[in-house]
Amino acid sequence: MRSSVRGHVGGLAAVLSVVSLAIIFGTVGGVVPSSLLPRAPETLITAIPHLNAAMSALALVAIVGGVRAIHRQNVHAHRQRMGAAFVLFVAFLSLYLYRLTLEGTTHFGGPAAIEPVYLLILAIHVSLAILCVPLLFYVLLLAYAYEPAELSTTPHPRIGRIAAALWAISFALGIVVYLLLYVAFPA
């Protein structure tokens, strides 16, 4: 299986990215009707932003830990931490899209003077998250298709550094968005 992935990493990453982004944009665009989803208890729906903020913080810690691990040549720890960050990303996104489908967007409740700053932070956060999708699939597929000793001969280290940096910034900005929406200026 690994050998069949090797020759198709770019194509597989592209297909996974297109499918994933189509699901995300379709959900955000309202293509998925809320009636198709089971309704969780209101306490869980209300808790989703707080759970997502916690998962974002854990993912950020995992990314930083994964980067530190690979700098120390600890491939096993690097794989574990980056894998954990990816699982947290998928969980975050699933919960976010679920709540968005059921409840719609959360409006900024702060002063009008601060709203442009909030919208800029939100736009950068979302743009980086979207940009990370194909990069993450690409580096994950490379990590799957090649043995650790071979990865240095692939684009994995170079693209991985870029992906990790953008991903970390996106998670950090997501936490700032959460703090602005739910702590500093709750609606």
C-alpha cells in the first residue's frame, strides 16, 4: 500500500483537499440542511466553542512539541504529536461545522471600532486554515509513504516547516477569535 501511495502523493493530496474543502465550503454555504443532523443537547451545542478553544490550545501545544521533537531527531515523538494535532484539527472542524449548521454564525458583540480588527484576525485565521489543508494532506501522505530515514529526500521537511508554522498561527489566531467572541465581548 505504501508503495502505491508514493507515486501519487501529490494527486492524492489534491483529491483529499478538494473533497475536504468542498465539504467545508458546502457546509459553510448552507448546502447541508440542519434537518439532516441530529440535534445534540443544548448544553453540548453551547459548549462547542469552549471545547474548540481547548482543542485549539492542545493542537498548538502538539504542533510546537512536534517541531521541537523533530529538531531533537525524535521522529517517533514528532509523528505522535503531529498526528495528535491533526486529529484535534479534524475534531475541531467537525464540531465547528456541526454547530455552524445548527446555529449559524456567531456575531461579534464588541464595539464597532474593534470589529474591523476582529474581522481581520478572523479572515487571516480562516485563510491560513484553508491553506493548511492541502499542505497537511501532502506532508501526512509523504510521512505515510516513506520510511522516516527517507523523508529527508522528499519535500516533507521543507513543506512541513511551512505547514507547521501556518497551522500554528491559524490555531493561535483562532484562540484570539474565541477570546474576542466569548470572553472579551460575549453577545
